[in-house]
Amino acid sequence: AVCFLHSYANPQHERDAGERLRKALPAVYVSLSHEILREYREFERMSTTVVNAYIGPKVGGYVKSLKSSLAEIGFCGDLAVMQSSGGVMTPEIATERPVTMMESGPVGGIIAAARVGRALGFPNAISFDMGGTTAKASLIRDSEPAMAPGYYVGGYSSGHPVMMPVIDVVEVGAGGGSIAWIDDVGALKVGPQSAGAEPGPICYRGGGAEPTITDANLVLGRLDPDDFLGGQMVLDAESAAQGIKRKIADPLKMNVTAAAQAIVDIAVSKMSLAVREVSVAKGYDPRDFALVASGGAGPLHVMAIARELHIPKVIVPLFPAHFSALGMLAADERHDFIRTFYADLGAVDFLQLERAVVEMARESESALRRQQGVERRIHLDLRYVGQEFALSVPVAPKQIESADRRAIRAAFDRLYDRRYAHHSPGEPVEIVNIRLATVGKRPKMKFPRVAATRKTAPSRKVEAYLGGAGRAVSCAVYQRDQLGAGTRMTGPALVREHGTTTVLFKGDVCSVAKTGELVISVRGAA
């Protein structure tokens, strides 16, 4: 990793050093900071470059092996690699800048949530993905996921800063395998410890001994022990109940059902905080958004989260347990470029600013596989003079060409007021960075329509605990693969499918969209 102090402004010396290193050490992977992140703040730039250099050799070997394996089986399509920014890139770019792959796994589900939301008429949505270890939330506005300038690998307090554009995701330690435990003062906690895939929850019969959120849902009757993963896996409900009794219920002097409900309630509260963090904390009212649930455990809990936050609409897409894979297939090719351009907005030379944008656009051309229908999105990092951190403000090319500083300033004031509930129109504003996202549009994914049916009868009824008075209620059980477009059902009900179960509380109204998604109106939230 090579990082010169001022290479963000003039990279020539760093470039020369890189050439000499590559000649002297041809087998060594070399990362130059100006090629990874051309931005001031040398510590963050160095950290990002070091992380890139650390993972580069392994990623390069993996990508080479993957390409070779695909060729052996006759694959003739285009191989693309997912980025944390929400776009895909070529294997060659992935080998050069593997740091852009960090935290890219959950991003696919957010891209898919944006696509599904837009198709159903909900351009403003919140993606909620709950898997086995964590739950993640992300805001989508006008069909575009919210972005963050970077993140910390290993956590903010002791992790390594990676200052690459990333979809803004808030993550909490609450997944299906999160362990319920009692702390030293006798308070019930859930997570962040997880039973993982091995040994897994108690009910998996894999040797797990600690009660988890999945065990709690099984005890509450929300999961069917004989119809888990389409019947491929039989769950041990008795052992799950005994584990909760021994570890949670008896120490807290509760019955097993109340203890299981408490586990789920605490998990829902934690996950609701994640949804608040991406919405309320950023100046947005979650009631103005639809909540899109994915992940194997997402549909089990999404209605409780929506009720807590008074979100009126919930969407459960087709195949929610595989939703991230769908999003990766739908993602456009994207490359992000950053350049520090420090200037007072009131006195900036717009010709120089335009020249810098043109240079960045020229640099981006070589990275794109798809050269037709290219879209370029410009943001300026702006802040009040004297502040440390900036807000990324979208700017139209015409505003730069026409030197429309008034419109740029107005956009900053609006964004600042939304984020912090005030702004200072009399204070001077300065430009810190230029951000350019170059997007190569891929063909839009079209969701096939499902056959219409007027009414589908439930396959059976079961007794399940859905909170409230602590008594089991009779729930109609529907098989999702039998639900046609136009089907309507009212809770309490359970909608089962291969990878998950959707829980409907009393009064919730669910209708099946033309393309098969469950669109649910939350009782009392409108």
C-alpha cells in the first residue's frame, strides 16, 4: 500500500513510486492511494488503501479461479461482481479495487427492494432484511437507495475506516439465530451473540443449547415444525421449549410462552431502532415509506415492526429468502470517483470545477463495460465554513455549466434543514469534494405476472401466539405458491412458503399483486 500525503492533489510522485515497486517486486500486489481514493484526509485514505492491498491477492486469486471454473462448464455470459455502492463491476476492476466489494452482500436486497417498490408504485421504501445473524435496514427515496461516504470495518470504535461510497445500511445483532440470555442484573437480552449455522438454534437438532429467536417463534406456533423449508427439515419443538424454560423462563419466573414472546418483543424493538436510524434520524418520517421485508426471518417480524412505527404498507416480495441474489441480477454497472476540490461556493471558479468533472468523467469511461446509455450523477460535498463534516448534495451538470451557485446553495440548505431541522442561510458554504457516479444501465428486469384467482381457501387453521392478551388465536394458514393475483386475506393468518413465513396480525389486510408480491395494509397505521 502506497499513500503519499498530498497525492490526492497531484499523484505523480505516488505514481512513480508505484511503477518502481512493480518493477522491483513483480509478484507483489501494489495499491496506490490515488487510484483507490483521491480524497484528502490521509489517515482514512491510507486505511482504505491498506485494506485494499490486504484483501487484493486473495480476491484476485478467487476471481481468476471463478472465471476459470465458469469457462470449464461452458458459461458464456458476462461475469459481474457486486459492489457496496449498489452497482456491479467487471472482474478486472474487482481485482484492482476489491475494497469496493466489502459489505456488498446485503446490498443486493436493497437494490431489489427499490426495483420492486417502484414497480408497485412505492418509490419511497425502507428495505428490511433479517437473516440468521443480523437484521439490516436501508432507506430508499425516489427509487434510489441512500448513500453513505464510507464505513468502518470492525466497528466505529476500533475498526478500520474504508471511505468508499456505500449504500447506507444500519445493522443490528438480531437474526433468527440470535441467542436470548440473561445478564448479570437479571435482564433479558437478545443478541448480538448468535448460534450461527453450526450448531444453530436448539430446534435444528444440531447440538445447539442456547435459545434463539427461531426457537421462540417455534414455541409461539408461528413456525410449523413439520413444514420448515418445505418439509425438508423437521424442527424439534419440544427441545426448543425446554431450552427456553431452562435458560429464560425459570430464572425469570415466567411461563415458557411468555418468555418466548418476550424474546420476540425485544428483537422487534432492536430492529425497530434500526429502521428509525435510517429514517427518523435522517429527517424522514417512516410513515411516508413502505416497508419491504426480505431474508429468511424478515416476513416473520416485519408486521410487528410496522405496527410499532405506524408504517401503513408492508411488501413481502416473491422468494424473500433469496432476495439479495435477485437484486444482484438487477443491479446496474456502476463506478464511483471522488476528488477533493476545496473552494468557497460563493467565489468558486466554475470553469475549474467543470474541468475537474470532465477529467473524472474521462477517467470513468475506461472502467465501464457498457458504453451505451451511460448516466453520470454528480454530487458536491458541501458544508458551512468551520464545520468538519459535509453533506453530499446532488448537482445537475447544467447548474455547473451555468455557474448557478444560488441553486446549489438552495439545495444544500434544504438538505441541511431536513437532516438537522434548521439551516443558516447567512453563513458561507464551502465545497470539499466532487463525487461522480458513472452508471452503465443494464436491461431492466421484468417481473412475470402470476395467474389470477378470486379466492383461495386456507389449507388449515392452527393455534399461534401473536402477542396481545397472551392467549393463542386461531390463524388461517395459506400456502403462498397457491395464492394467485388478486387474492385477499385478513389476519390473523400465516402465509407459509419454502424459505419463510409471513405473520399477519388481527385486522391486517393482505392482497396479492399482479406479479405475486404480498402487499399488506397494517391495521391502525394509516
